[in-house]
Amino acid sequence: MYDYLVVGSGLFGSVFAYEAAKRGKRVKVIDKRPHIGGNIYTEEIEGINVHKYGAHIFHTNDKRIWEYINGFVEFNRYTNSPVANYKGEIYNLPFNMNTFNKLWGVITPADAKKKIEEQKASYHIEKPQNLEEQAISLIGPDVYEKLVKGYTEKQWGRKATELPSFIIRRLPVRYTYDNNYFNDKYQGIPIGGYTKIIEKMLESELIDVELNTDFFMNKDQYLAEFPKIVYTGMIDQFFDYQYGVLEYRSLKFETEVIEEENYQGNAVVNYTDAETPYTRIIEHKHFEFGTQSKTVITKEYPKQWKKGDEPYYPMNDDKNNELYKQYKELASSYQNIIFGGRLGMYKYFDMHQVIAAALTAVEKEFA
Ligand SMILES: Cc1cc2nc3c(=O)[nH]c(=O)nc-3n(C[C@H](O)[C@H](O)[C@H](O)COP(=O)(O)OP(=O)(O)OC[C@H]3O[C@@H](n4cnc5c(N)ncnc54)[C@H](O)[C@@H]3O)c2cc1C
């Protein structure tokens, strides 16, 4: 009856289902969660679109992807300009002239460059042995202490001196008074929330969606019944972890409604000191310039991942990449299964990248 089973209604699975239906194919989409959209899911609370799985800002340099996503929903002009709160001191991110002016009172780019060079020189680090040394060698001690150290240690759950230097290959520094976090040509937030995009993608009558349905409850039956499967769950789980478990970083979200119109004046505030247990607070209404009388905030806590937890960020270190290679090799012998998305390909994808990856899979499938 169906041409495809799509496991996972996130962006990868939904783009694939949409494109398959456009070509007249019948598709069944299942998801173990009670809603569509995977991690880009937004839920309306007090008239505000709440990003349930962390702040999502769409940004890309790829005109084709920008036009593709705009075919489903209109985007607003939101520009990501997070601020850092270090023990009550506020600094602009990414590191730019506003940040340097606040830190040292410097006015011109030349003065800022001179100050950073002086700071770096005072430490004489030639071959950084850990993340702390790497960061200081790139940006100097002041920026490191106030804006990098505490945040990074909370994120990784380890001291910066115990973290490998390669985690921070570079720290973007901008010698202009520009608080726009991304360098991409296009960015914004879908008006009405991300869930709307997925609803549009899955609205064809050739697509049936079944929620609260875990692939592994009926794996053998699905494999026998469907001619082709697009699988966007964890690749190691598909193979019953036979080579070992791929690792992730996880997160915990605490969301609350606040009887106040404007809680922090910005969508994203990073807490860069070590004492505050969360890494950031998101105030969702600011993504869409909301004027509601109440507000909704989410505190984001980094969390060690263990099997069974929600896997957010693949740990793409050498050990895990090697393990993934083994699974990928095994997956290549399954001709009727496409492994896709951040869990199926064990790779951190931004949204524009996951759309591009899904469209590549589509092109290959329907060539
Ligand atoms: C905290 C955070 C912030 C982010 N911020 C941004 C941002 O600002 N900008 C940006 O571009 N990108 C951002 N991203 C990345 C973005 O979330 C991903 O690019 C995108 O969600 C990936 O889509 P996907 O379809 O690969 O995976 P997912 O969205 O994870 O979808 C996979 C789906 O498969 C389902 N599934 C898994 N296993 C099974 C199973 N066994 N049976 C049935 N269903 C199953 C899951 O429930 C899920 O719905 C962020 C990611 C995180 C974690």
C-alpha cells in the first residue's frame, strides 16, 4: 500500500516525505514522539511559539535552501544577537567592538587589536595543551575568563584545563560594531513557528502520519512490509548497538510562564559564569517581536548523556567517528534503507544543512 516508511517526522524525514509525495509516492511517517517536527517543534503557550527543544534560528548562505524553506512559510527579519551575562555584567556576542569597548574602553579597531595582542603576549603560549591554553592563545585572558571559560566548562561538564584544545579551533572576532551572530546572507524565524513548516510538508493526502509509534516496537514487521525505509533515528540503535554505543551531549530544558511582559529584553542570554547552573535563558516571544502581556522563558542546562536520554549533540571525536564508520559500512549493505538526519548520519546538522542532505537523498532516490 505504501512506497515508503519514513521513521522520524523531523526536518530530514519531512522533506523526504514531501518530495516523495510530490512525485506521486505513498508515504507513511511514524514518530515516537507525540508531535511532528523533531527538534524544531514549536508549541504555542500563552500565544507565544515556544521552541521546545532549544532556540532555533534559521540561517543560510544557500539561496536555493532559503527559497525552498520560504516556499512553506514566511520568515521574519529576526537577527540573532545574543548577549552574555557574566555575574551581572552584560556583553555583546559574538566578540566584537561593542564587547571590547565594554571590557576595556577601547574605541577603535586598531586599539582593540593592540589590546588583544598585548593580552595574548602576556601568556606566551606556543603550543596549547588544552582548551584553556588554546582559548587564551587566541583571544587573551580577559575574554577567556569572562566569556569562554565558565560557559564551556558547563557545556562539557569538565574543567577547561582537562578539555582537548581542538574543541576551540578558532574564536570568531569581529572588529566592527556588529552584533549579528551569523555571517550568513539569510536568516530569520518562521512567522507562526517551525511546526507550521512541518505541517505544510506533511499535508499531502498521499502522506499518513502516525505519532507515539516507535519503530523498534515493530521493526521486523516494518522491514518486511515496506519496500523502502527512510530511517532518521539513531543508527547504532538500528543495529542493536552491536559495535557499541555512540555518545551524545544532552540538555535539560526548564520552561516557565512569567506574569511579566518582558523578562530579559532579548531572545537569547548566555550565562558565562561558572556559578549559574544553566548556560542560557531563552525568552521565546522576542524571536517574533511578541507583544503578549505574559512571557515564556526556558532555562537550558547541559547534561551528560546516557543511553535512553534524548540525544542532542553527536560527540564527533575520533573514538565516536570510528565507531560510526563501522555502522555506516554496515548500513551501506541495506539497499532498501536510507539512513538520514542528525541521528541516522551521526552528525551535527544545522537546519539548512539537514534540508540540503535530505534533498541530496531525494535526488539520488528519484534520479
Ligand atoms: C539545542 C539545539 C539547538 C539548535 N539550534 C539550531 C539553530 O539555531 N539553527 C539551526 O539551523 N539548527 C539548529 N539546531 C539543529 C536542528 O535541530 C537540526 O538540524 C534538525 O532538527 C535535524 O533534523 P533531523 O530530522 O535530522 O532530526 P530530528 O529533528 O531529531 O528528528 C528525528 C525524529 O525521529 C524520531 N525518532 C527517532 N527514533 C525513532 C524511532 N525509533 N521511532 C520513531 N521515531 C523516531 C524523533 O522522535 C524525531 O522526531 C539545533 C539543535 C539543537 C539540539
